[in-house]
Amino acid sequence: MKKITLKMIFTLIVLFSLTDVNAQLSASFYGNDADSKIGIGYDFNEKLWGEIRVYSGPSITNTTAEAVLNYNFIRKEKYQTYVGIGAIANNLNGIIAPIGLRFSPIESLSNFLIHIELQPAYIFDYDDAFLTGFFGIRYKFD
């Protein structure tokens, strides 16, 4: 099962690097009661964006990588809603399907976003499905 997860992550990275459009980088932080993640995102265009995330629980030895490809199905000036597909690998191995909302609470700081994400996951190691939620911030670089 780990080979399938690693192939999915490799495929997402290749997709990220093959685009030839005006892209925008972002940095993000996600958190909940159990985990926190940091991420580097890449907006391919107004609809499609990807992100590489790294997180660990209370111990850095349990570091897990996550790669997602998201699609903004509603994109307004002040908010976007998205759905995606991705993979997690290392401490946990599986597939994820994030569903989220990003919005800009301060009009003068439109590059600063708050996001709320619900993340269903199927973990191969446990042969079980999980549902987690995250709240966080994102900054888009010009």
C-alpha cells in the first residue's frame, strides 16, 4: 500500500511542476486539538491549486507528509470553497479528500486568508476511515 501512496504523491508533484501559467505561492498553517500542519501552496490558476503539507502530533518523530490537489468550485472576491484529493505518507499512509472554505476577513489585507477544512481520510495502515477538521491561516505571496 505504501507504493501506491508514494506514486500518488509523485504524480501530484509532477502535475504541479508541468504547469505553465501565472502561478501564486502561499504559506499556510492548519491546526486542531490533536495536530498542526504547515504547508506550501501553489495556485495554478483561479480554479486549481495544490499544496504540500507536513505535520506531526506531539512528537516530531511522527512527521507525516501530505500532498493535495484542490479545485475551487465557488470563487468569489471575498471567499472560495474547494474540494480536493490527495495522499498522506510516512507515519500514516492513505488518501484524503479535503473540503474547505477560505475567506479574507480584512479587506485591506486581501492576501491574508482564514481557512476552515474538513478532511475525510482513508488510512491504509488501519484499514479504516477518519474525519478530521482544521482551522488555520494562509498568506498568498504576490
